[in-house]
Amino acid sequence: MAEQKPLPKPAVCLIAALTPGGVIGRGGGIPWKIPEDQRLFKKITAGHAVIMGRRTFQSLGRPLPERRNLVISRTLPPDSREVEVYPDLASGLAAAAKERPGISGERVFIIGGGGIYAQALPLASFLYLSRLRREYPGDVYFPPIPAGEWEKIICRAYQEFEWEVYKRNGIKNINLEHELLSAQ
Ligand SMILES: NC(=O)c1ccc[n+]([C@@H]2O[C@H](COP(=O)([O-])OP(=O)(O)OC[C@H]3O[C@@H](n4cnc5c(N)ncnc54)[C@H](OP(=O)(O)O)[C@@H]3O)[C@@H](O)[C@H]2O)c1
């Protein structure tokens, strides 16, 4: 078996909910509300840094509790009291690698939106995708996932979506106990 590369620090994890056609958003928001997916998102990302684009932050309207919130923006003031603001993804990732009390620097979750997912996908080691069963109209899309680069390591069926976790080929796996417990 080919030697597996150690994980980068932080290991970049994209987490998203998308329709069969790749829609993730519409009119600055998310065109569905699926509590089961929201619970899963919270369990998986709690205790980690999350990185988001400015529009996603504005659509949330507040920092996500129990997580370290990093926002990528060239227009928000860097000394915002609510969240940490970085002028580009690379500086956000470098900041996320530093441990904070109660927040691991081993992994960082990229939580959207479309622009940030597209920039982070080539750097990602893991993808956490809630693949909705039905289509919704939208105006923001998840970027195309290059075929042949990913191995599906978890798949769980929920009423409205299939939850899939992928690992980049050739990268060392992580302990998935937390993921499997969260998915119960
Ligand atoms: N379904 C899901 O899982 C999911 C998850 C998250 C979001 N969403 C949806 O996605 C939509 C938002 O996505 P979006 O693509 O429109 O916006 P976005 O990625 O959330 O934010 C875009 C903004 O991020 C900043 N940014 C992006 N790249 C940057 C870079 N390289 N350097 C500096 N700043 C950068 C810019 O902010 P400035 O203009 O301030 O510079 C840019 O305008 C919403 O509809 C939201 O509800 C869906």
C-alpha cells in the first residue's frame, strides 16, 4: 500500500449541505431548514475553528457559539469584537492552526459560502457533505468535486439527506469515533 501522508496542520475540512444540482444558497440565505442537518453541523464543528466568507457571516447574523469564528473579508474591520477577521484564506488558516483554550488547532472547518469553498477545496483533506435528496432553486453552488481524488469513509442515510464524509486519497485517516457518535 502507498505510504499515507501525515495530515497538514490544520487539516482543512469542508462542511456543506448541497442539493443534487450543487445548490448551497439563494438570495444570501439557505433555501431549506433541516433541523437534523443543523444538529449534525453543530456536533461536528463544536470545539473547532470555523472559517467563513463575509456574506455567510452576515447571513448567520452572529458568531456561532462554542466555536472559534474566523471571517474572511477585505471590507469588515479587522478589530471586530465579535469575530476574528482575516484578509485572505491563507492568513485565516495560519491563525486557525494556533490552539486556543477549548479549541483544537488540529482541524479547521470551512463552513462556506461558495467563494470560500472554491478556494479551500484544493487544500482540503476532508469533506463533510449533507447531500439533500430534493432539488431547490438557488444562486450559489458548491464547487465541482474533482473525481478520483476522494475516498468515501462514512455514509449515513437521514430522511432528507445522505450524510457523506470523504477523505482525500493518500492522506492519513483520523479517528472517526466522534463523527460516528454524532451521526447516531
Ligand atoms: N448550504 C450550505 O452548507 C451553506 C453554507 C454556507 C453558506 N451558504 C450560503 O452561501 C451563500 C454565501 O456564499 P457566497 O459565495 O455568496 O459568499 P461567501 O463566500 O460567504 O462570502 C464572500 C465574501 O467573502 C470575502 N472573501 C472571499 N474570498 C476572499 C479572499 N480571497 N480574500 C478576501 N476576502 C474574501 C469577501 O468579503 P468582502 O466583500 O467583505 O471582502 C467576499 O465578498 C449564502 O446564500 C449562504 O446562505 C450555504
